[in-house]
Amino acid sequence: MQLFPNLCIRQKPGTLISPAAIDAVKATAFLAMLLDHFNTLFLSPPELELYAIGRMAFPLFILTWAVNACHRPENLQKNANRQWIWAFITQPVFALTFSGQHPWYALNILFVFAVVTQLLALHHRYGRKGLAAGVVLCGIMTNPLSPASYGLQGLVLALSAAVWFSSSGTGARRVAAVTGAVALVTMNGITHLTDSPGSALLFAILPTVILPFVAISCAGLILRGHHSRFLPGRCFYYAYTGHLLFFLVLRSV
């Protein structure tokens, strides 16, 4: 029995921004991530403005993943398998690149997509039992995802986005909107509100909430009606792993 019977059916065409705009959002997210990682690895102290720009990368990546996460539910397990493989391939490069920045057990962002896609695949195949197993998996992965990949908030945001972009009932999508908003607001800077409220609000919380919507709106307006994608399929995996390897080489020079 399915808890959300239509969770993995994409919305009607025309209700989402165009494929070209989605690619533009993905490119924007990647550039923001590059700046953020360069800021973290090579600037001492890191620039707050670059840190703020980097806060929009993860929410934008979540958007581009969620739009098509459930387009073909029969392929969910295949997609999850591919994401697990890339996550494990990338992990040694990630760990070496960020050695000294994050603890040894910190997992890279690809594990977030792998975990939530796996949850969706289990739910699609086994219903409530699969959903329960997926939730347990999320619980197990929360701690190693927390140092570098947003932990519980990242998982909740991803699952909420998947529900929102599905054709689930109105009630499920309202719950997803609320949980996603809470995850987004608490994702960055919330722990620093007591000791440095101004900086936390200005350079962490507000950029996390506002900049993704600005990027999405601009992409949607500029590329409205453009239905051809311009990025190669699955390019994110190669770009993500490749930029980490490049930064690792730079750190070693």
C-alpha cells in the first residue's frame, strides 16, 4: 500500500520552469559551489560575501534534482544505484580535498541525493514498509552528512522538494512546503544567532532563503519558452568530482 500513491508522478507539463531554465539553475548552483569551495579552501579568513553566495548552491541543486526525481518511478532504483556509485567514487577525493576542514567521516553531497532517491525507490516498490526502511536509512546517514552536507535539514529539504514537485495530494504538498521552509531557514547560521545574530542573518540565513528564489526567477524569466537543454546529461557527477580533484591538486602544489 502506498502512503503517497502519486508521489512519483511528475506534474503536468507547463507547471515547471523550462528545461533550459533548469539547466541555467544547475549552472548557477555549480558556480556558487565553486566560489564557496574556493573560499573555504584557499582564502584565510574566508570572505563573508563569497560564503553568502555559496549558500544558494545546495537549495538550487535540490530543485534541479527534485524536478525530475520521480519522472519515471520505475527508474528510481536505477537512479539511486548510480548516485550511490558516484557518491562512493567521489568520497576519497572529497575527504582528501577537505582534510582539515571537515572530520574524516563527513560525507559529500552526492550521498544526500542517493539516500533520498533510495527512500523514494523503496516507497515506490514496497509502500509503507519501504518508506519506513527509507526513514531508518535517513536516520543512519544524518550524522555523517551533518558536517559537510547539511544533515537532517538537507535530507528533509530534498524529500520535501520531491513531494512538492510530484502530483501528491494538496495536503501532502502543504506539509512538504512547511517542512521544506523550516529546513531551508534552519540550514545555515541558526547556531550562530545567539553569538553573532547580525552576521548569521545577513550572510547565512537570508542568502539561503532569498538567493535561490532570485536565481530561479531570473532563469525562468530569461529562458521562458526555451525547451531545449544545453547541459550534457549527468554532467553534474563529472563536474562535481572533477572540481574537487582540481582543488585537491591546487592544494598540493
